Amino acid sequence: MFEKGSTIIRDAKVFDYDYVPDRLIGRDGQLASMEVLFRPLANHGRSCTAMLIGPVGTGKTAAAKCFCRDLSAYCATKGSPIDVIFVNCRSRNSEAAVLLHLVQHFDKGFPERGFSPDQMWRALRTHMANEGKDVVMVLDEVDVLLKKGTMDLVYQISRFTDGGQGQGRSVSLIMISQEPLNEMLDEASFSSFRRANTVVFGKYGYDELREIVLQRAKAGLLPGKIGDEPIDMIAESAAEYGDARMAIELLDRAANMAEGEMASEVDAEHVRGAKAMIYSTVSESKLMTLDRNRMLALLAVSRSIKKNKYVNMAAAEKTYAVVCEEYDTAPRKHTQFWTYVQDIEKLGVIQTIVLNDSSGRTTLISLPGIPSKVLSEKMESLLESSSSKEER
């Protein structure tokens, strides 16, 4: 069943959320800020803290992993290697679960049950003393944990080396959150941080997302298996949310669809199909609000666009005339057809763009949220249903 070789994908791991590329696109400023914050650790072994704040898909986790990888490499060259422990607080969503993960980093066989938080803290300190390294703890999605009122964990980690608890080894803390943490932490915990320790991650723009998609495509797909047009479509779709995760997932889904069809490359139709799987803007109920004339116009657009990113208005109108003849309906004139297109765009089913060049004014129509083949079949079914009702 799974024996056939890959025709599109070279390395599927490139599309995993855990994958960290050699170069992080669009986050040089944030990495530079983290470098400044952690110089005391890198050069003097002192504890440091940072809070990475920003919406989902803005590269916070990837930046933390990339930074810790480079920090570890630098410290190793200086003869003072560090330990990095990464905890996802969405899956480890209690103080006990996080503590257990920290202890099991040093002791894989530490029991899942039967130990209190105090006992686990003591075990952690003992392991750290025996290990003899400075430690960086990264709490990803820490806002999930803090919303449950778990403040003591952050306080204990941030003060871990006070009074010799860490046996002379420093413990640094990086917290990653979608929301600002100042209102979630109590005064005692927040006192260990400074507002200047906050590194803000804004949403990605189109150009950055396009570069990210291109980077992942080069690493994860076989050469020549995706062109500029599908890459543009993926970047445009993800730019609406500024979300790199969405862009990578769209590329992954589109590549798998192309491979499943044994296609020669990833095309625009595969991207539309991937977007429909992840987040479709086209519902059956939305299409049913169209009257017969607008259904015919939309069927014409879906048939004429095929595997392309766009179809121009003239080509769509020619197909519209053929569709009207097929459904025994008199085609409306150009102005009325243009009105139909505008009405359909207001529903969010299609998008239009007007280009002005030396040859004149051209309107292009795109179909961002659903494969043209799927939409054609839906419209044919709805038109058949409406014809049956009229006959009754």
C-alpha cells in the first residue's frame, strides 16, 4: 500500500512544526534581541530571562529553538556547555506535568506517578547538581498554564539559584505566549522579569511568507516540483492571517495531494484543495443563496480557471456563453455578467484583481478557497436541483 516511491516529496520532516531550518526568515531582529538578553549567560554563566510574545504562527517557537541551538553551540566552544529543556505547556498543562518533564529530561526512568511537587523539585536540583551544567528552560504556550492560576512554577524556576538551590549552576527561563504575561503573573513572579525582556513577534507579511514557503519547498520537495504560481497562492492565503504555520501546512497538504494524484508537480488546483481542507470559505449554504444566473456565472468561472491561478474576464465570459447554452438559458450581456461576478465576490467565493498595462485594462478572477473541479461539480448539482424544482 505504501511501497510506491515519492514523486513530489523528498523530505516530509521539513513540514513538521518541530523542524527548525538553518536560517530563520524574517526574525533577525528578534534573534538579535535575544542575543543581547542572554549575553550574561553566554559569557559569564549568569541566569537570564526572556518573554516571547506574539500571535500564533509568528515564529516564536522556531526562534526559541533556533536561538537555543546557536547558544548551545557557542557555549560548547567556550568549554561551558549548557542544557536546554523545552516544555510545551499545552500538552503538559499542570505544574506537576511540567515538573515531571523537567526531571525526566535528566532521568528517563523517573516514575510518572507517586511523587509530590516538592519531591520532584528536590530530584531536579539533585540531577542538575550532578550534571554540572547551566540550564535554559523554555516554557512554550505558557499562557495556557498560567490561565489555570499556576504561578508558583514560574516563581520557583526564576528563583531557582537563590540560596544555592541549583548548587552553583544557573537556570535561565524563556517563556513563550500568544498573550502578554504581565497580567497573568503575580507580583512575586513578575518581579524576576523586566518589560525590556519582552521580545515581540508581529505577523508575517506576504514577502516573508513567500520566502518561507520557497525555503521549505526547496528543502522538502524534489527539484522542479512546484512553480512560482502555487507558491504565490500559498503566501497570499497565509498573509491574510500572517501565519507561517498555515503557509507550511498548505504547502504540505498541496504536495501530498499532488503526490496522491501522481501529478507531475504541485499546481494551483492542489493549493486550492489544500486550503479547502484547512479553512474553506465556501460552504454549500453560501452557494445556495445564489440565483440561477449567478450560479451559471460561477460555474463558468470554475470551468474556465481549471488548474490556473487566474482566468481573465474575457475567457470566463466565453465559457459563460457555452454554459448558458448547455442549460438552455439566454446569456446576459457583458455589463450584467460583470455584475454577477461582483456579487459572487461579495460572498467571498471568488476574488478579482484589475491590471492596467500598455494593452489596456484587464480583470483577472481567482478562486482561492476551493478546487475548481469541486466547485464545478457543486454548481452542476445545485443547477440540476433548481431545474428539477422549476419543473415541478
